[in-house]
Amino acid sequence: MVLQNMYVQWAKGQPAVAGEKRKAGQSNGRLLLDGMLHVLTGNEFLGRVQAQEAATVAEEGEKQKWNQAQVAWKLTLTKWEAEDLA
């Protein structure tokens, strides 16, 4: 516990360069890079892992919806161009 407190004190003094470099809204798939300066317990870590996985699944779902909408738009555009030429 003493070592943890010493590490936290040291880490608070370090600049948050990694956080500044990371662009907003981008996820690199890594946990614990959110500026937290303490050791997580098993339950906290498990909760963060589950939240990360849920966010990843939601992001993939949004990408899939966007791709489906893009394909539907291209098909509609192709039909419209074919009808316009006829």
C-alpha cells in the first residue's frame, strides 16, 4: 500500500502527455489509459473490461448500420440513374 501511494504521488507529478496526444473520440482498445492513477480491484477492472467490450460491440453495430445504409443508397442511386436514362 505504501508503494502504491508513492507511485500515485509520483504519477501525479508527471505530465499527461499520452492523454494530450490521443485524439478525442478514438479508442485504441487499451484499458486503463484514461488517466486513472490507482490500482484497480478485480471488480473495478472487470467492470471496465465489460464496459469496453460493450462500447466496442456498439461501435461495430453503428459501423454495420452505416455500411448497410451506404449500400442501400448506392442501389437506389443506380436504379434512379437507370430510370433516368430510360
